[in-house]
Amino acid sequence: LLNGNVTGSANDLGLTFYNPARLALLDKPSFVIAGKAYEWSKYSFKDVLGTSIYLNTSNFNGIPSIVAGTFNLKFLPKHKFAFAIISRYRSDISINYTSGIQETPEFDPIENEARRFTDLGFRKVLRDEWYGITWSYPIKENFSIGLSLFGSMYRKNGMSKVFVSAERMDNSVVSYSNNFSYSQKTYGLFLKMGLAWRLSNIDIGASFSLPFISVKDKASLRSEEFLSGISPEQDYFAFADPGDLENKRRTAASFSIGAGIPIGKSTIHLDGSWHSKLDRYQRIVLPEGVAEATNLDPKPFEEEFESVINFGAGLDLYVSPSLKIISSFSSDFSARNSSVNLIDVIDQNQSDFKLEDDYWHFGLGTDLKLKWGHIVLGTTYSSTSNTVVDDIDIPDGTPDDGTSDVLTKIKFERWRFIIGLEIPILEKKIKGLPAK
């Protein structure tokens, strides 16, 4: 609900991700299930492919966020430890469009075309699960250091399909299909380092994250493109399934700094972060000859990231000893200078299409303090919008005069509804045990 504005002021075990040094400043170890988030997302598509068509699709499902707990080791009495399982990324973006029979096609008409049927589909699935352990040590009573080591299981899959069947005025038929899919799986490590201070009654923290350290990776793709009915000279059959491909996953180094400033019994949270630049590289490398055989761009999986700064603020507003109101906002500016996506892959003009654009996040909820623990209830809202400039081109040999360039306006909205639990189930039992 604070939208990540807790580098200097995290008070629950989300600190394993945001600032591991904060662990040593916690007074009460507890087992945390922070716990269940329900997500409703909606994509709206206006003026699809340059037409007046409006489409929208929505999805509602439950997503896990974090399960974490703390523990101690007897032979390291001043050291504190925690474990965490975090669903870092989970997304499933799907776009589908079926035209029905059209007397006048929306894009790229064929010579003497009478009617057409078009079926388009794009899908991208992303999963990134983190499993980590955190260590923290108090150098002084008001200053601590910490480290978090996470193992990452990352999977990204993409699929696109384009099918066009057109009938000419002489009853001859032209068929074009382009099916493409790819998969990338990587296993590796993320290391986060943190510092935490308590200066008077103000909490301050800083954290630094190293780039991804790859341990094992695997990638594959399959490309099919067929054209028939134009002429024996222009019809073609292209297929490629090269198997395991050279690939890599790169992430930027980042630095964050934040503070928690008390105002009476309430707290203001401030945060800022910087992400380093990543030079242009190939996330998946096509073997020699595949691009030519399949009419793909030679470097369809090229990525580049610019340096970017984000910021945000949050408020814990004290209402009563058992109730706080939480609100926040944060920026989420995209660092992508070149993006990899399914429309880019099949579009030989390499148009720029980004669903992962600049976001703004807003949060609002309540923190209820009960005898047996804490309950956090609330929601976060995120949104972004962009315009696709694209060219779904049937390669019939006619010159491109630009008339097939089409626009689609895309808007994305996401609501997440959070139920968080903090349950100090061990504290009372430990107090009741004999001193031994």
C-alpha cells in the first residue's frame, strides 16, 4: 500500500526486498503472511488498426505476494536472519482480434481484393519467483547493515499469430499466415545490500542492488510464415525451429534512499531510486541464416535501457491506537530505450510498441491492530497508455506507400486488492518457556 516507499522505514518483512539492514532494528520477530493480493486488470483498445473498432478485455485472479519469517542462530546472538518467498513478477498479456468478413479491409489491401477475413493474436506471459535469505547486524544501537540473497526462477514466453484470407474479384484466394513463439528461462541470483539509521526519531535507509548473476539459462523459438495465391514467383514457405539458443538476461544496478519522518503519531515516507544504464544487447541471439530463412529482423530480441530516476511518498495517518490510514503514490518510469515484443518481431518496419510504459501507482488502505496481530486491507491502482504505430503487411510484392501504417490506442488499468496479515505466533510461546 506504500508502493515501495519504505527503503528507510520498512516495518514488516517486506524489508527483505527493500532494505535488509532494517531487520536488525526490528524489536519483535514474527512470522508474516503478507499474504494475498487479488488483481483486476483491464486493457482497452481504441481505433483498432486505424479503424473505429473498440475492444476491451479484463481479468480477475488471485496472486500471491510474499511469505516471510524471521529466525535466530544461537552461536550468532546479535545477528538476525529472515527468509522470504516473493512473487516478483506475474503477468499474462493477451490481445486478440477477429474481423469477420470485410468488404473493405482495414489495412494493406491486395490488388483487386473483394473481401477478407483477418485473425490476429498476441500473448506474453512473464513469471519471476524469488526465494531468499536475509542477514542483518547492528553495528551500533541506531545503525545496522544487512544483505539479502535471492534465487530467481524467471520465465518469459511470447506468441503471435496473424492469419489473413482474401478473395479477389476473379474468385481466386490469397492466404497469409505468420505464427511465432519464443521462450526464455533463466535461473540466477540477486544480491541486495542495505544500511539503516535511526537519527533522533527519523528513520533513514539506503540500499544497493547488484545486476542479475546468471547461473543457468535456456531459450528457444519457432517461426512459421506462409504465403499462397499471389503467384508462383512470390508465394513462399518459411519455417524455423533452431532449438536451444544463445541468450542472456541482464538487469541494471540500482540504488535507493528513503526516510520515515514522524509527524506526531503519523509517519511520512519518502523514497527515491536510481537505475543504471544498460548498453544495447541481444536477449536471445538468432543463429546465422535463421533471419534470412524466416524474414525476421536479424536482431529481434534487442534490448537497451537508459538510466532512470523514480520517486514517491506515502503516509501512515494515525487515527486511533488500533487504526491507521495508509496512502501513497509513486512513479514507475520505463527505462526501456528499445523494447522487445511480439508485434516488433513480426513487423519488418520495427515499429515501437510498448505495453511496459511509464506507470503511476496509487495506494489507499487501513492498518488494523488487533490483540493477535495486524490486518492490512486496501487497494492499489496503476495505469498507463500508449499508441501503437504498426504495419501488418502482406508481402505481395507491391511497394509500401505508407497507407498500411495503422494506429491502435491502448490503455492499461490495474487494481490490486490486498489482504495482509502479521501474526506474532511465536512471541507469547517463547515468553512462557523456561529460561533454559
